[in-house]
Amino acid sequence: YDIPDEYDMTEHEDGKVAVMGWNEGQKTISKSNPALVLKNVSANIGHYYLKFKVTEGDDVLYESGLVSPGSMIAPNFPKDMKIGTHYVVVSVTAYSIDDTSKQLSTTNINLKLIITK
């Protein structure tokens, strides 16, 4: 799901974060520009750390640093990825704003990543 920047999360339980989402379980990117733009909405109470990993095997396609609320990243996937469909697990781990060593939660998102020419 998508959460607008102005969404007020102050009424939500402590330790809960909004997982930046997609309206569908797949994304299409081109081989010539293999990037997605992802945002940690400013309403969140935590930093994000993201890891994209293929579901079969141990290949890690991308790992981010900490992404602060209100910040965006555009992970570049390996240019040698084959054209076609790849099944990926995106692990999103949230960390406290005040103490980045304090893990709040982890969520795994299954993503069908389609690479085109």
C-alpha cells in the first residue's frame, strides 16, 4: 500500500512502522536502467534497511544503508541480470530514529521483478 507523506502515525502503537509498499506484487524495470525508486515516508518513526534477494539461491541483488524517514533511494540492480522474470524477497528492517542499534521490526515482501530490454 502507499502512504502519503502527510499521514499521521502518532496515534499508532509505539514500534509500528508503515512499510513502503507497492500497489501490486510485481515491478517491471528495463535492463538499460535497472532501478526502482523507493521511499521511506516521512510519517514513519523509523529508519529502513532493505535487502533484495532472489528466492532461489543466496544471490543478494541489493542492500541499502539506513534510509531515513522522508528519504528516497533508487537501488541499481546488477546490469548482468537476465531479461525475464525474477522472484525476489525484499526484507525491510526498521530501526529506531533515536537509537539506530534498536531494531523495531522486519517484514518480508515477495516481489515479482520483470526485467525488459
